[in-house]
Amino acid sequence: MNLFYSHSPRSYTKVGNWSSTVAAVLLLTLALGSLLPTNAQAHESANHASIAKSEQHKQQSAFYRFEVGEVRVVALSDGTVPQDLHTLLRDVSPSEIDTILNRAFMVNPIEASINAYLIEVGNRLALVDTGAGAFFGPGAGGKLLDSLRSAGYRPDQVSDVLLTHIHTDHSGGLVDAQGRMVFRNATVHVGQRDVDFFLAPANQKGVDGYDKAYFGQATKSMQPYVKAGKVKGFQSAAEIMPGIKAVPTPGHTPGHAFFVLESKEDTLEFIGDVLHVQSVQMARPDITIVYDVEQPAAKSQRETQFARLAKDRHMIAGAHLPFPGLGHVRKESSGFSYVPTDYRNRVVQR
């Protein structure tokens, strides 16, 4: 304001009459006013800057819809967690890990996705894995329900939960922070060998060096569904619902399983934790991780499944592949590689 009123009216009258001077000043004010922020604009700009600053480390919930034949599937993000590969991977040195990561333009520690998948099958809604829930604490996982709601679904609509295995980052989302069932209308389908291993009272203090936390957390997430009679275990390959088959792939855990979805000419395999670190274990499937209950069996299972998936050319959905975790396995002269699927953002006619 001082810019326009620092001179006396008399100084303006020397240039012309008073009315013309006032008109000139008003025009100049309007012109500059369009360039300079008002108090309200300045306040709004500062407010936006404050919001941008406060939100700069937050991500929105994430989901991705796609089709497998005539079946709609939705990838859901539960968030990500950091992984120190130097301490987690087995049968490989830190320097070897760093060399492999460098080729993938990555450095240790890496960030691992936690993915889940929703499948619309007729009038049923199946959820493959449930994320970590509140077990990892604030800021690490626990975003599944936000992603589910953002995609337009409610937890009470889920009719079936398909657990690739009972580790916490796959079963933790079954319950809330108070231990109550989140998917109260769902039946939980999981390998019976995992139920027997993780929920056995005799194993709650740990087994052969495998930490007791795995068992305590599994019991906390699964027990409400066991008590409600909502857990169905399978011992061998079985059709869980039309077009979806459970295929046991033990190694990572005793009851680990793939879920295979087939529709028309398309096949999608939900591979759970046969793979944890794509950048390392695709190139070197012989490398295991501390999370594997049976290290030699996990290594053998990974090598066998990778070879088959590369030959069959089936699409995979990986729990820890970079979100949305969809792609193919390709055989290389040494080891394998991962080829992510094309991203699609348009309406698909069904």
C-alpha cells in the first residue's frame, strides 16, 4: 500500500487534473494487484507450503486393478519395510550382496514391498494375504485397510482369506491392535502344516533356533479365527473356490503354498515368499534368507518354481516384489530375471 500513497496528492496534480490522476493510480493498482499477492493469497500460499512440508513424507494408499481372463484382481499395498540384506541373507558375503545390488542400481539396506491381492470370484471376494497389521509398529506396513477402502471395498465384504503362509507380514492384518477379527465374515484358507507348526502350544518358545516371536505373533493373529471355526487347512493341492487352486510349496515354511488363478487363457500365480529380494534371489536363487524355516528346502523350491514359471510363462504376483508386484520370470544363461508387466490405466471392457 505504501507504494501508491507515499506521494502527496499535490505531486500528482502537477501531471494532470485530480480525476485523471486518481484514475491512473487506480489502473496502476489494479495492474500491480494482479501481479502481487493479497494478504489472503499470501496466507493461502503459506498454508499450502506448510501442508506440503507436513505431507512430504507421507504416501497415499495404493491399489491397482487389473484383469486375469474374466476375473478382476486388485493389488493392494500394505506399505514397505527396510531390509538389511547383510544380516538377513545366507550363504553369501556382504561384498557379493553389494555387487549384485549395484547392478540393480540399489544399495543396502533395501526397501521391501508388502503386497496383498483381492480377487472377485462370482459373489465371493477373496483376499490373498493380509499384510502386517499393527505388528511392525507405526510407519512399517499396516496400510492394507486404507488401500482396501480406497479401492472401494470394506473388510466385512471379504468372504475368503487365502494365506500363502502364516508369517506375520502375511497374517498380521487378520486382527486389529486389540486382537479382534478384522475380516469377521471370512473363512481363512491356509496350509495345515503351517497351522500345526506355528500354533502348536509346544512350539511357542521357539523351535531349533527359530525365534519364539514368529509363533507368538502367529497365534495372536490366527487364534480368533480358530476359535470361531473359520480356519480351513489344506494338506495337498486343492481347489479353494472356482478357478483358484492351492498348491503346497513347502520350504520357506512347512505349509507355504502358491494360489493359482485361472480364467480363460490366463493364469496368475500368487507366489508368497518363495522370493524375498528380487534383485538378488532372481540372479542367485541359491541364496536363502533367515526367514526360511527350512533353508535347503526353500532354496530347492525357489529353483524349481522359477524354472517352471519361466517355462510356463505364467504371470506372478509377488508379496515382496515392488508394488504392484506383477510380472514374469525369465530364464537367463545364469540364474533368472524378473520382467514387470506393463502398467495399464484405462477402462477395460469385460
